[in-house]
Amino acid sequence: QVQLVESGGGTVQAGGSLRLSCTTSIPINDFNTNFMAWYRQAPGKQRELLATMTNGGHTTYTDVVKGRFTISLDDSKNTLYLDMKGMRPEESAVYYCSACHWGSDYWGQGTQVTVSL
């Protein structure tokens, strides 16, 4: 059974930093796991793609987080990370990781991030 578990959420002051982790039950730096990503969803809004990483290590970022967020992985721990800095109050949301493994998409349960003024 494929499981993704996010952690590291919490409350951070505006301008602060936070690291999210996504630990998986699948090998993430593997030919069969060809895409991993971080999303977020604020109340009343659609889920928003933030950053992606392919199994070849290629990364992409949405413009709003480019230069402030960094996606990375530790394949020895089967863990994907999202390092966030310069956090803004409007970025308060539930943050999710996702993986495409053997052609199927899997999601974690999300972790709440609150950015206070």
C-alpha cells in the first residue's frame, strides 16, 4: 500500500521559514516514481501546484514561490522536502505532497501551515 505522510507544518511568523517533509512507503528516486510535487490548498480556494521534481532531478516552481521555496529529496530516507522562506500570511493553507508511481497518483493527508502577521 502506497502511503505519503507529510509533517513539519505549524505556525510561522511572516517572513519566517519552515521545512515540510513527506515520507513515503515507495522508493522516490526510482524509475517507477516519475514525478513528485508539493501543492497547497487554502480555505475556499482550489488546490495550487507549488513545486515539482522528476526522478531525473529536474525541478519546477510556480512563479509565486520561485526563489523562496526549494523542493528536494533524500532517497535514502524516501523523503521529499519543501523548504520555505519569506513566508507570507496569504500562504496559510494545508500543504500536500503527491507522487506519481506506476502511473497512479497518490496523495498525503496534508499538513497545516499558518503564517501569522
